[in-house]
Amino acid sequence: MTLCRLWHQLTLRLLEFLSVPSSSPFQLPLFNNFVKDFESKLNQLRLVEIAVKVCKQIDDPNESLHFLSSLLSRLPQDKAPEATILLLSSLAHAKLIYGDLEGTKTDIDACEKQLGEMDSVEKSVHAAFYGVAADYHKVYFILSLLISLTQASL
């Protein structure tokens, strides 16, 4: 059995473990104390999928953003563009949830630029990008509407 196949099997087992609801309290320690040690050996898109699942277990907004940003800094962006787009989309979504509209827009624009340069992209990557872009535009529209209503009532 090839070493590449073993990494793939380990990745599948990790994703399977993370899908079990009772694994929640163990996910962050598993990532930080186990997965980080060999993250460069894994398929980078699958690594980001794992990190995004783990990130959902983090309650503190700053810690969540730091977790994702830290992974982004370790990701070989030139060799893993799909993983970078998925991670940037997840970062943009976290920033949107925490009210950082400028940061969200910056990340969305970076994703859009990278997507425009690629011929084909996995559906989950497109879905993450379009999901956060749609959410951003909904929030932006609502805020614009509230501002115009407030100005009209003055």
C-alpha cells in the first residue's frame, strides 16, 4: 500500500470522526496536537475542510479567526488554490458573523480573483464562496436600507 493511500485513508477517518456529534469536545485538541504535525502530508483541500469543521467548535470569535488565519499562513497557496479559496471563504464568513464587513469584502474579492483565474473548481469550493458572497450582500443591503430609513426619518 502506498504512503499516499495511507494519508488518504487517515483523512477519511478524520472526517468520519469529526462528523460524530459526540466528538465535539475532542476536535480542537485533535487538530492542534495531532493533525498539525502532518498537515503538509494531507490533501490541502481536505485539510481545510477538517479545519473548518473544527473551527465551528470554537466559541471565542478572536480565537476562531486566529485559528483560520494561522492555517492560511501555513497553507502553500500557490500549490493549493482551491484550499486557499475555501479557507478565505470561511474566514470571510467568520468576519461577517463578527461584524467585520470590510474584512469580509476583502476576502470575498481575493476569492473572486482567484476563482476567475482557474479553469475548474470543486463544487464545495464554489458553494462556500457563493454562500458567503450572498450573505455579505444580504447584510450590506439590510444595512443600506436601515441607513436610508434612518436618514429619511431625520
